[in-house]
Amino acid sequence: MSEGDASMPATPVHEDTSKAGSDFDCSAQASPAWSSMPSSPAWAPLPRVIVDSDPARFDVGCPAGREGMCAHLAQHGFAIAAACATPDDVASIASSLWDFLEHGTGGAVRRDDVNTWTGPHWLPDPANGIIAGYGIGQSVAMWRARTLPRVRDAFAAIWSTHDLLSSFDGANVFRPWQGRPEWRTQGGWYHVDQGIDKPGCHCVQGLLTLTDATYDSGGLVVVPGSHLRHDELCARHAH
């Protein structure tokens, strides 16, 4: 994913870790709508695969792109909405996120001093980079991300309505760990975010990246197709 891309898993198995396509043509034939999501197949082991190519990225600024995104989401459990944020949007949201980190720590964390990105004042969880609590869900950075026109267009297409209800989740901040191995976040915490008592599709989660996410940097990892096994996975791993 590149700057301003948004990945929206339909509750597949996924993880976020600091190590772990071809663009959609708006003139192409539209794919089936979101409502065509197939039913869960009979149990079979999930294959172990390594994906070498980039997944498709969809332009949600045109009808064919939105329909293609929804079809890909229904089939694979994730889709990438390309270029949801302009460079100015990315800079504004990133600056607001630093404002949150600096003000929330009384200035103990400073964006221009990497040596302050550690210790008890560093709000993101060192194990996974997640900021949970501290008012992050209602922060300026999060609201700027949620209300980007193309982010709203993507979710409006998924749910066939512009009357959207958003959760107030957190944010992830990964520190540059190449020079400090102890800053590398943990991998292997695959999970689903939809409750075990909700069969079918009840929530679609979005992730807006503010920096390029590559194999070397790490980022969101999903298991394609695992959304079709939600009931089975929850039954086998209920807790």
C-alpha cells in the first residue's frame, strides 16, 4: 500500500506488524456487487501461500472502481481503495497525530527528537504499536482520516448508504526499528475483530496508511478468504 491507501478487511484473520498491484481501470467491466458475497464453504485447511505480486488497488472515485472494490472485498475479505488521501491530507493527518502524541505527554515526546520516542511517555504499545485510549478515537487526526471524501465513498459503496456509523478505534504507530531492533513490533497475533456471536458480515474495518507499507517495513497482514470461515474459526478458538 502506498501513501493514502485504505485497506478494508471484512473481518478476515489479520495482524499488524512492523515486519512481516495492478491498478483498477475505471473503464473495465464492473464486477458483481457487495451483496453477492458467497456463503461459507465446507471445512478445508487454509493453504500456506506466499504472495509475490501486489493485490489490485481500486479507484473509488468512479462507479466501476467502487463496484470492483466491493466484489474483491466480498470474494477475498479485503480490498485496497487507492489514493484515498492526497499528499496534503497525509501531511495534515500525520501532523495532527504528532500533535496528539506531543500534547498527550506534556511535551515529553517530540516529533523532531527520535530519542523521545521511547520510555513510559511513549503512548503506542511497544509490542504492537497500537494507541488505545488516551482519547485517540476522538482525536483530530482520526476525524480527519474518517471524513476524507474517498474514505467515505468507499464505505458508502460497501454499505449502500451515506448514513454511516463509525467505531472509535485507535491508531497504530510503528517506530523505525532498523537501527533499534528492540523497537520492532511482535508478529503472529492473528485475530478477527467481529464478535463470535455475529454470523455473516456485520463490520468492515478500514486502515489508512500515512507511509508506504512494504515487505521491509511491515504493516497490515490478512489471510485472504478467511472471512468465509469466520463462524468456524470462532467455534474452534472461542475464548
